[in-house]
Amino acid sequence: MDTIETNQSLLQAVEKSEKKQVLELLNEGLDVSLTDETGRSLLMLAVQQNDLSMVKTLLAFGADVNQRDNTQLTPFICAAANGFDEIVREILKTGTADLALVNRFGGTALLPSSEKGYLKTVQLCLTAGVPVNHVNRLGWSALLEAVILGNNGFLYQDVIRELVQHQADSTQVDATGKNTRDYAREAGHDELITILDKQEVLEESFTKIRSYLRHDELTKALKVLKTLDQTNLTVLYYLGYTYQRAKDYPKALEYYKKGWSKDEQFAFYVGNSYRMMGATEQALQVYDQAIATDQSFFYRYHKSNFLRELGRHEEAVQLMDNLLADYPERVDFYFHKANSLRSLNRHQEAIQAMERAVQIDPENPLFSEHLAQSLQLVKN
């Protein structure tokens, strides 16, 4: 077998989770930094499949957690952006993760995890020392992303609490000149303002539960929760979240669905549970149910995120068009649309999307750079 075939065998073995063959090939001296045609390393392939066992194997052979693919993504940031907490933990254990490294949008591992509400990932990143006030190329910090792209629900309130407790700056402004308080006030999210101002009145039982969960003491959290009123929405949320963390997804869904019958925000938690179970279509159906009754951008935006993660860019573009019909000045929506269009090799349409972003925010070099890249792809 020649070198190309051997390398291909190793890549395929990682993709198929064939650990024994991976070990054999690596012990024979194959390079653990080997990449596929898109620049994805063996470790990146394992991370994208949320294959913890394979990740541990590759890390034992010295796989580089900061190795970039052709899109400038690293395994560490990829794990954080997908909320793969166990993999994030393993990567951080190596002590080799560059905590200040950014993706092509200029975001550290903390920004996408804050944006998507991956609470445990946020906690891991903050504890490890990922810079809390870093601003990405869209002009947003992790705190701005959690406030702007969140829904003021229990989960995002906890994400914002963690950021604030780690000295996130609520006075930072974006390109529009607005800070987190401005966005919270515009959305009528008074609860967020009290969190941002460190003025909220904390209930002792929930403070204790959050502390147990932060330290992975799930049994202790459940012990307290079982003593509380299980018709209370906050209690239902924490019961669902605790069982979700324990990977008891049927039990998590039981509590989350009880909450959903009373409060729309629980649809997000139900969808997350299905996603973590690998029940993709059920997760998407939950998003669709929520979209049918919620006219805000929240569920449409987060469904589009999920579709992009799945590589279903055609559907993601349709959803971004739907969003842009309601929010024609959102440059971030044009940017996400253009990236999906490029993945579909629809470069002329990507150019049009980026041209609109540049018109709205001509001072941001991110948009002009991506426009130039799309123009070059058309020429080629």
C-alpha cells in the first residue's frame, strides 16, 4: 500500500471510529497531523463527530489542538462551538490549547459557546482563562452575543451570570454604539438588566443548585431539586438541565416538555436534548413547532445554526432569506447567508449578500475581505 493509500486509510479509520486500526497505523509511524483535502486534521474529524474516545486516542499521540483547517477553524474552537463539553474538557487537560486563538470570524472558543447557550462549555472556557472581553470581527463580545442572540430564558440568564461573574464588561459597545444594557432594554428583558447590573435578588436554593452544577455535582443538585415545587418553571428547567447533563435524555425531555406546555422557551431545551441524542429530525421538528408560534428571530436563527452544522446549507440559506425579510439591516445574517452560499458554490449570490453587508457596515473589514474572496472564487 503506497503512502497516499495508507494516509487515506487512516483518515477513513478515524471517520468510521475504527480505533484499533487507528492505533495500528499511528504506531506504525503515520503522522497524527495528517489532513484531508479540506485541511481537517484527524483530531478535527474526531471532534466533529463528537467521538470522545477517538479524541483521547489522538491526543495521546500528540495531536495538535490548535491545528487549523482551510476555514481557519481549530479542534478546540470547533468543540466549543458545538458544545461538546467532554471533548473541550479533554483538550483543556492537555494544557496546549491556545486560549486566545480565534476563528475566521475573530471569535475565541468562548464566543460561539455563549452565542448558542452552551453553558457548561462557557464555564469550562472561563475557568481555563479564555479572555472574557475579547471582541470578534462582528464587533461583539461573548456577553453581547449572549444578550443579542439569546432569548432571556433560564439558560441564557445562566450563561450571562457566568460571564458577569468573570468580569465581562457590560459597557462594551458594538459598531452601532449599543451595549448589552441597551439591547436588553430594547427587548424588554428587565431580568437581564438586573443580572448585568449585579442587582438581582438570588434565591438561596437556586444559587446552591447552580453551584452544584458548575462543579459537576449533579446528584447534589437533584437532591435539592427534588425538595422543591415541581410545577415551578425554574425547577422544571433545572431538573431537565441536570438530567441532560447526566445524559439521561428521556428524563430531561420529561421535565422540559412539562415546561414547554407552559412556556415557549422550553422548546429550545427540548430541541437541544434531541440534538444531543443524535435525533436530528426530531430536533428540527421542535424548532419548526416553535417557529410557528414565535415570530422573533430566535428559533429561526438557531435552527439555521444547526442546519449549517449539519451541512444542510440549502435549507440554511432559505431560513436566512426568511430572517432577512424581517430584519433587512442585520449584517450578521447576510454574513451567515454568504458563508452557506459559498459552501454551495453559489459564489455570485454570496457576492450579492456580502455587497449588502458592506453597504450597511462599510467600516468593517470582515465583510470587504469576504467579498473579495468571493469575487476571487468567481474569477477562478
